Amino acid sequence: MWDPSKYLAFADHRSRPFFDLVGRITAEAPRRVVDLGCGPGNLTETLALRWPSATVEASDSSPEMVAAARQRGIDATVADVRDWQPSPDTDVVVSNAVLQWVPGHEELLASWVPRLPPGAWLAFQVPGNFGAPSHVRVRALAATPRWRDRLESVVLREDDAVLDPEGYASLLSDAGCAVDAWETTYVQRLTGDDPVLEWVTGTALRPIRTALSDEDWAEFRSELAPVLRTEYPRRADGTTWFPFRRVFVVARVP
Ligand SMILES: C[S@@+](CC[C@H](N)C(=O)[O-])C[C@H]1O[C@@H](n2cnc3c(N)ncnc32)[C@H](O)[C@@H]1O
């Protein structure tokens, strides 16, 4: 289950990659702008503001996220990105920090290209931090005898990870698109107690939270907290650096 308030706790850090992504889309008057995996809708709102004449279509597989988006006035619907079909007037597709949850998303991306109109934009960003200590340590803890039986199947495995920018660039240029792909590591400055634990609780730990009872979840977190504190030490001024790599792709249908 996604918790919109937990997710929005780091809204500033989480929204910057979105703006870096959509800043590379130069569509002037798109007819339909689609936000796949719109989350709580705070960023979808900015698409509507940027392209006021466009029909904005938003969807997310989480009913809680869709409810939060609807509260903001976004006409979002509950749907899985794997079932999405582009309407013929879809000029811009954005999917920010979603496709890492979708195994096989490479095929999905390639399948959309021939169904989008000429000149359409397909822009997405995925975290590229599966090899970062924050993820490696979670997987290692989940694989210990104490947790393995319940968590093995819910933890994202390395082979579920995303491609490098070159991988997506090749995929989409082979599908006929002009592609702009890059990566950025944001050196995020977090504050508060156990901020990295709080960060991953809102995203990567979500399937683990769902799989455990309240009691076991508290125990899992208490085992993980000191590990993350060691990997991401608190500095003398009370802040913590949390480097975060992200992969960006903006493709243009010919
Ligand atoms: C990290 S949040 C990103 C939300 C929003 N795009 C943003 O940038 O703030 C990931 C979102 O992907 C959604 N999601 C995960 N798997 C999905 C799927 N298969 N289909 C649609 N949405 C999905 C989640 O429900 C969640 O809202």
C-alpha cells in the first residue's frame, strides 16, 4: 500500500527530477498529456498548468494515491500502467519514478512507440540506485534466516533493476525514436533522525511493510536503522548526505 503523506514527506527532493525530466520536453500545444503512475497528483497539477489547453489523463495503480490526486482536482483513475493504451491524440506521455516497479517495462515502452502519433513525446525517469547501500542492505537483511521466508518474494531483486541510460537509448532508438537519455546523481541533504530509513520507508520498503505484521515491521525497521546510520552517517551539523542516482529518458516518436 502506498501512503501519500509518507511519500510527500520528501516532496522537494522527489519533485526535482520530475522538473529536470519535463524541462526537456518542448511540446508547445499538446492535445493530450498523460501522467502514468501519477502518485498523489502534486506533479500532475504542474503539467495541467504548463499546458492549459491539453486534456490531462492521469492514472495510478494505488487507490490511495488516486484518492489523493482526486482531492487535488486531478481526474485520476486507478489503472495499471501495463494495461494503458495510448489514445490517438496522445502527444506527451510522462512517467516519473514508476517503471522501476514494473518488470518487463522495456517491452512495454517499445510497444507504445508505434501506437503514439508522429512527434509524440515519451518521457520517463527511474531511480538507478539498486546497487546503493540503501537497497543492498535492505536486500541483505531480508535474505537473513529471520526474514527470508516471508520477504524473499517481495523484495525487488537485482534482475528487476532498471537499464542504464544507454540501454534505454538503444531500446527506443531501435524503435525509431530520437532519444535524449542521461543520468544524474543528486547529493540529497536530509535532516532529522534516521532520514534514510524514513526515505526508503516511503518507497522501497513499502512491499516489506505490507508483508509484515505491525510487530515484525517494527522489528525489521529496528534492525535496519543502525545499518543505515552506519552507511549514511549523520554529520556534525545534524544533516545526512543521501546520494541518489536517477536515469532519465526523453524520446520523440518520428
Ligand atoms: C515513487 S511514486 C511516483 C509518483 C509520481 N509519479 C511522482 O513522481 O511523484 C510511484 C508510483 O507508481 C505507482 N505504480 C507502481 N506500480 C504501478 C503500476 N504497475 N501501474 C501504475 N502505477 C504504478 C505507485 O502506486 C506510486 O504512486
